[in-house]
Amino acid sequence: MNALPCTIYVSFTGALLALLAGRVSAAAARWVALATAVTAWGLTLSAAAHFVPAAAVQTLVDAPWVPTLGIRYHLAADGISLTLVVLTGLAATAGILFSWNIKERTGEFFALYLALIGGVYGVFLSADVFLLFVFYEIAIVPKYFLIANWGSTRREYGAMKLALYSFAGSALVLLGVLWAYAAGGSHGFGLTDLATAAAGFTRGEQIAMFALVFLGFAVLAGMFPFHTWAPTGHVAAPTGASMLLAGVVMKLGAYGCLRVALPLFPIGFAFWQPCIAWLAIIGILYAGFVALVQDDFKFVIGYSSVSHMGFVLLGLAAANVRAASGAVLQMFSHGVIAGLLFAVVGRMVYERTHTRKLADLRLLPLHRLLPFAAVTFVLAGLASMGMPGFSGFPAELTILIGVWTTSRIWALAAAVGVLVAAAFTLRAIQVSFFGKVETAGESPAPADHAHPLDPITLPEKLGTVLLLGATILIGLKPDLLLGWITPALQSPFFQTVLKGGTP
Amino acid sequence: MTLSVQSVWLIPALPLLAAAIGALTPRGGRKLAAGCAIAAMSVAFVLSCLALNGALVNPAQHAVFNFVWFDLGHRTVDLGLLLDPLTALMLVMVTFVGTLIFIFSLGYMKEDANFTRFFCFLSLFAAAMLGLLVANSLLLLFVCWELVGLASYLLIGFWFHKPSAAAAAKKAFITTRIGDLGFLLGMLWLYNSTQTLLFYDGGHGCLETGVLAGLTGSTVAGGLALSTAIGLLIFCGAVGKSGQFPLHVWLPDAMEGPTPVSALIHAATMVAAGVFLIARVYPLMAADQLLEHVPVHALTVVAFIGAITALLGAVIAVAQNDIKRILAFSTVSQLGYMMLALGVGAPAAAIFHLLTHAFFKALLFLGAGSVIHAAHHEQDIRRLGGLRLRMRVTFAAFTAGMLALAGFPFVFSGFWSKEGILHAAHEWDVSQLPLYMGLTAVVLTAFYMTRLMAEVFFGHGRSHEAEHAHENPAVMTVPLVLLAICAVVLGFLGTPAWPWLQSVLTGKAIEPHSIFEGGGLMLLSIILVGAGLGLGWAVYGRRLRQKAEAADPLQTAMPGVFAALADRLGFDEFYAATVFRLNAYAAALADFLDRRVWGGLVSFLGSLGEFAGLVNRSVDEDGLNGGFDSFSEGVRGTGQRYSRLQTGEVHGYLRTLAIGFVVLVLIVVLGGVR
């Protein structure tokens, strides 16, 4: 456990090294980046191997940072943090494997990439809200440059939209947190300190503060109607970046909601609970419907991300241990599955065919040209629509079980989302990979051989195996993660807001 | 020798292993993939027989083996295995029919380029189906249920280069998933009410008396008992999977898959899963029977849905021209009978019919496959004809299947199992309407099967393909013969004179009756079968079709009715006009909102952000320069910079925004500290 803070330092050091290595050669930068990501991931896994599930948060580092303001450099971890840092390590490693072909300014690309990862690790490990906020900002800035410099379709627009939303969100968070800090007597930004202070706030104060903080974080989690940055951002981003964006950055928002907004302001949350739940449900269905009619392959996946994140938010809104466990499991699951989907669409297909229009793709016999990509996408699509055997099934099931105890209507409405997910995923699979209509027995058209597509490379295959392996492992054995998550949610810190689940 | 419940997982595991091997085998490894699949299925059959042997020792016992899947705080989610006569009989049926169909596929799919993939999918399907049978947990059953749906999606869409096959696969998956939605909700409700999804768990399972009493004790909206509500939601899943009205529309389209798939999935096993599900949770479905003042009993709904489906399928089958579609609608109709039996409180009769139907329907589909294969994929009965002489084995076997389906008295299995259902319907004290619907369907079944026989096997070939058809090799005909034998013999397991099957399934010894007990109803149904056969022969057999283009005699007599039936009573059009259109509108609306409305919101927020940046910047410069004049200068300068930013210098703009935020942070922080 105590090695976990090193993930942050390793990532930032790796970022510098990658920048320097980029001056030598692109290959050097790649290998430095991969080594960094694997090292950090290895650290998380070794921490996980020695982790004893417990309700209490384990402090890793605690030192005064800005003593006059009571800001501390306080890093801590529990089962939830652990789940998410393992996800970060996995997504970062896979993302680098799928960015192996970045040729221009490779060093800078990976430097920004690793800086982002470092920030993400920091957020998941922070126990001081101000520190968390700083890491949160660190994670957002590289995002902008990654998209603006290495992106594709309307990248400036997508990058700007993402940056605007992110900063607007963080401004709200900051405002809410500072208000709570000031109202609580300015003693400190520690999560537990603030929670203690917040217990003495009036209902009105809690309601307003919760609204600011939750909304600020929920923007980054893709909550309807503040989700539009996500699809455009995903579409514009280079593959590795959209994998991170969907894989971990959206989780930052959801994590902030769970770690900061809910436990600090339980009374405020109680007021907003139905509103959040319905926005989450609308998000699930609405994004599913939008995904059903998109013509850009990446937009389909982008909206599916929003739809799946709706389940996370709904799980949080249901506010019981089961639903929240499911929400954290869904964060992991979606991180892996969305990463895989973006890898197929962005890296395997787009960079070979140079089109993402479904209308164009359906004319290509992609299943024959890229059989590996086709199989991967079918499996990832099945995972995404919640097929048993993949991680999405236990995650969504647990959320629904939990939501049912809070409100049957919510569970009913959200379950319809599972149906919509099946519809748009099947459409995407059929149109993109199996759209080519051939008459039986006809030999492949000569045009197919005129522009042979590059075969799938080894790094791509490795990345696919990693992500698919993870989703299947958790699909078959969800206890691996739930065993960490559930005890953490039964801690007194979360029990102020979550119901049902005394240990 | 017996197989204990702890080892029963081997039965689904073997085909799963075969599927994995098939998936990893390159296209060339045809023998390996097919060999593994058939070997796994055969061994699974042997193991199933051993399991049956064990289950018969004490038929009333439900042997279980439970384990925890995951922990949800103070409650766990458990899975488990179950071995009782119901499971064991179904296992034997599925593995036996499955093995024969796998062997038949060797011949049928010989020329297909994706032979290995086909066997991989078939094995995956078999594994999921067998897993569904051994589940002792509604959740494990649901998991396998979904995998069965997935395998059927892959197999229906196996020839995905045909647009109709791709569309049919999607339709099957989505339609059954609509039913599964109810199943899922029922499961959630059950779990939250009983804290368990295990069927049998030493007195704590959700099908055991103590828990059921709790479920019938509480009521929900409308005065329904809780068990009724949960039961009906679970029944939705069965409606979808077993092709019951109103979700039957996917089943006939599913015939786009290769014929062995139709035989295995859409006749013998997968569609039976819904019937099996209701038979499995029968204690839950029947729990509300003791309550008197409730608006409706769960089983009453099941009975009426079943009766409607039985009649509807039979009516529509009369006017179909595709040999596989006729059989598909007959499947819909027969599944309706099974549901009817469950609904009127005779689960043993339902399972008896399920078993006999599995054999004779697999036989009919493989027979049709044999015809289609010989006639080079000609499926239109109007263009076939005269195959009686050219395909003698197929003809003989198909006739046995047809007579079993039509319920030809005494000799054929279908007669006995259908008799059981009709008698149960007769004794039902709620309504006699389902009985009359069932009896009507008896006439129609005999009628449309006679039409099929006359068109396909009699007369002379009405197309080039039909004229040059010849008998298939032994790999295809031997399974037919074996199934034909079963289609006859199997009936004697459950006759009134020796009700072995009923005793085993209910776990109670049932006294043999005279065969002719309740002879009036039996006589009536014999007369009805005779009438159907006779009428069919009178219309289609006496004057055989001469040309493929000639109108159907019924069409000439009743053009309007015939067209409506041929159009499948417009269910597909109705759904297209309602559900699909609604769906399309919702999607278009959401898309519009996202592009226009939220897009506008983005622009608004964007300009808000720009405004904030500008204000901050001007305040900043203001503070540095001081004085009114420089303020004006600052505003002007900012305006100029702003116009530069507009041309796309976004980095600079972002910097501005960042600076603005830092200033804001400092102001607020320092203000807070004071």
C-alpha cells in the first residue's frame, strides 16, 4: 500500500524522461512511456496483492503543505481508490500500446500523456480536498493539448469545448469547497475535517454547497444535460487520449461525486437525490437513443459512454451500499470496455481506413479485411451491452439491485436502458463490420486488394488482450473488486450518506 | 453408476470447452472443430444419462450444490447447481437431440466456408442451454438464458451476408430482450423481497414453502399478490424466448439461419427454455392459487397466453409457403400448448409435450433440411413436389414426424402428450375457453401438415431443383431415422396406462388409469385430427398442384383471409408502425436536442466563459495600470486581443482563462482567510 504514492511520482518523472527521450528518438519516448506506465501499474497491483479489505482509509503520506491555510499533502487509499488506481494503471498501459504509432512529436505526446496519468493517480489518492482539486486541474490541462495537437475531426473545437466544460466544472467545485471551508471555520481541507464541519451547516447551506460541488464533478462524469463535451471530445481526441478520457477522466468526475460531494453534504444530497437520479436515467436513455442514429462510428461509442456513466451516477444517487458498490464496479468496467471500443474504432479502424462514417464502412468488407478488429469489437460490444461473462453484467446488475431498494421506478426506467444499449451496439456491429452485402460464392472484389489494410500490430493485440482479459476476469469473478469496494463503503465516513450495509 | 450434483457442471462445461477449441481452431481445422463438438456432446449425453439415473433414485428430492458468487455487504449473491428429474430429463433430451443435429450438420454444412465457426457457435449454444438446465439459481439461469440468446443471435445471423439473416438475428435478439427486461425486473424484485435467488436452499430457497408464504402474504398495487407480480414479470421472459403472443414475431424470421440451427434452437431446445423456466419456477407461479380475493392468478394469464398462441400459430401456418416457416409457426403453436398446460396446472403434461415435441420437431426440421439440401436451397413448397419417390428415407421419417405433430392416434408420441394437455385443460375450473381454442388448433395442425406433405412430397417436381433432387448421404438420414423412432416410442413413457413420466416429474406415484378414461374427449380429438387430415387431403391431395405459379385453393376460395394470414396477420407491420416508429422518433428527437439545443447551450456557456475571461483580464490589467484612462485602454486592447482570439488562437485564450481562474482562486482563498 505504502508504495502507491510512488505511482504519482513515477508518472511525473516518466513524463519528463519521455520529453527528453523524445529528443533522441520516437522509439525511446515510447519505451520510456510504456516502462513508466507498466511500473506504475505494477505498483498498484502489488499494493492490491497485499491489500487487506477494511473499512478504514489508510493514510499513505500526510505532511503540512500550506500550514497557514490548513492545506495538507495528505494521500490515503481505501478499496475504492485501489480499484480506480488499478484501472488507471491498466488503461494507461493499454492506451500507450494503442498509441504506439504516434509519429509527430512523440516525446511531447507521451510527456503530456503521463502528466495526465500522474494527475489522475493523484486525484484517486488524495484525502485533502484542495490537493485533490490541484491534481484534478493537472489532469485536465494536458487533455486539452493532447486533443488540440494530435486530434482529428474538429480538434480545436472539441478540445476547447472539453476545456471549457472542465474548467467551468472545476470552478463550481472550487467555489463550493471554499465556501464549506470558510463556513466551517477555515480549519483545513481534509475530507474528514470538512465532513465534521459540514455536519454543523444549515440545511440551506448544505443544499447550495452540494449543488455546486456535485454539479462541478458531475459535468466531468458526463451527466445529462452537461454531457455534450464528451462525444465531441472523444471524437476529436487521438485514440490513446480518448481511451483515457472515457477510461479514467470521466471517472474523476464520478469519483469526486462519491468521495467529496456525497459524504460532505448528506443533507444537501437528500434534497437533490431525486433530481440526480432522474437526470442519470434520462442520460442513460437519451444518450442511448442518440447513439442509435449517429453516422460517425466514434460518436456512437462516445454516446454509449455517456449512457454507461449514467448508470454510475444512478448508482450513486440510489445511495445505498449495493448501488454504490455497483457504481464503482461500473466505473472500472466502463473504463476497460470503453477503452477497448475506442481502441478498435480509433486505432484499428480509423487509422487504416481513414473514415469513421458508418455509411462508408458498411461498403468495406471489414470483417474479412480486419478479422481481429471485428472479433474484438464484437466481444467489446457484447461486454458493453451487459452480456453475462463480462464485467458490465455484474456491475449493472448490482446497481439495479441497489436502485430497486431505493425506488422501483428508477430501476424500471434504467433497465430499459439495457435494451437500448443492445439496440445501438448491435447496429454498430452489423453496419460497421458486417455491412458488406455479398452474393454467396462471389470471390472477393478486386478493389479489396487494391488498398490492403495494414495488419493489426503486436502492441494493438497486446492492448486488446489486456483489456479483454480484465473485463472477462471481473465478469466471472466480480468479488475480486467488490471485496475491496463494499467494505470501504461501509466505513463511518460513507455511512453518513449511504444506507443499508452495516458491517 | 450415477453422476452427483457436484459434478453436474461437467455437462455444460464439455461443450463450452469444445466451443473454446472451435474458436481457436483456424478455418482449416474442420475435423478438429467438428470432432470436438460432437465428442463433447456425446460424452455430455452419457453423463446426462448417469445424472438421470441418479435423479431417479428419489424423484422427489432436489439435490443442490450452492456457492457464493459475490458479496454485497451483508447479503451475498449465490449461484448453484440443481439435479432433479426435471433437469435430468431435459439434459438427456437436449444432449441426445443435440448430438444428432451436430452429426446431421456435418453433412448439411459440408460446403460452408465457415464450418469451424459454425461448430464453435453450436457448442456455445449447447453449453449455455445445458447451463440453464442445471442452474439452481434464477441468476445463473438468467446468465445462461442471455448466453442462449447470444448464441442464437450468432447462429441466426450466421449467413450475415444475407441482409434478411442479419435483420432476423437482430430482431430475435431485441425481441427476446424485451421479454428479458421483465425477467430481469422480476428477478430484482424477487431478490429484494426474499434476499435470495436460489431455487432450493434447505428451506430458504425462493421456491420453498417458507419463502413463498412471505411472497403471497404481501400485496402490491392493484391488490395483486407479490408472488403474482413477480411471477408475471418472469413470465415475460418466457413469452419472449418461447415465442408466445405477442412477442412471437421473431421466431418465424429466425428461420434465416442454417436449417440445423432451426432444428436445434428454434424447435427443439432454445424455445423450450421458456417453458422450462415456468416449469422450474412453477411453485412460485402457483403460489397464489390458494388466494381467493385477488384480481388475477399468475397461471390464468399463462393459460390464456398459451391458448391464444396455440391457435394463432396454427391459423397463420395455414397460409405460409416456405417449408421452414410453416414449421416455425407450428412450433409457435405447440409452445402455446405447453404454456397452456402449465397455466392449467399440469406442468408434467407440459414437460411431456416439450420432450415429445423436441424429438418430432427436430425430426421435421432436419427432414426439411434434408429436402432443402437436396433441392439446392429451394424452400418454397409450391416449387417443390414429388419428392416421395426420390427421397424415400426422408419421406418416411418426415411422415412419422408429421403424424406425431398432427397427433395421429395411439401410435405417435404427439398424440399422448397433446391428449394430456387437452385433458388438463378440460379439468381446469376457471374457463373452458382455452380447451376450445386448443381443440380448434388440433384440426388446423392436421390440416396444414397435410397441405405441407401434399405439396412437397406428392405430385411432380415443379422446379428444376425439385426434379433433380436425390436422397442425402447416411450422415444426414441416419439421424432422421433415429429421431423418427423416438417420435413414436417416446409417447409410451407417459400414457395414462403407464404414467411413468408424470410420476417421476411430480415425485409422487401416479395410479395408472385405463387408457380410455375420459374417452369422450379423446374420441373428440381423434375425430378432429381425422377431420383435419381429411380436409387437408380433400383440398390439396385430390387435386395436386400442377404449376408453381398456380393459386392456392384456399386463396381462390377466400382471397382476403388468405392474404391476411399469409401476411402473418400484420403483426410485423403493426410493430413497425408503432414500436419501431416511436423508437425512431425518440432517437431523432434526442439527436436533434443534442445537436441544436445542447449545442446552443454550449455556445452560451462558451461565450459565458469568454466573458468571464475578458472580465478577469480587464480587472487584472486594471489593477496593474490603475486610472480610468488605462481602464478604457485596457478594454479596447482586450477587445483587439479578443478579436485575435476569435481567429483561432486558442492557446492564448486558454492561458487567459487559466490566469483568470488563478486570480479568482487567490481572491476567494485570501478572502476566506482574511
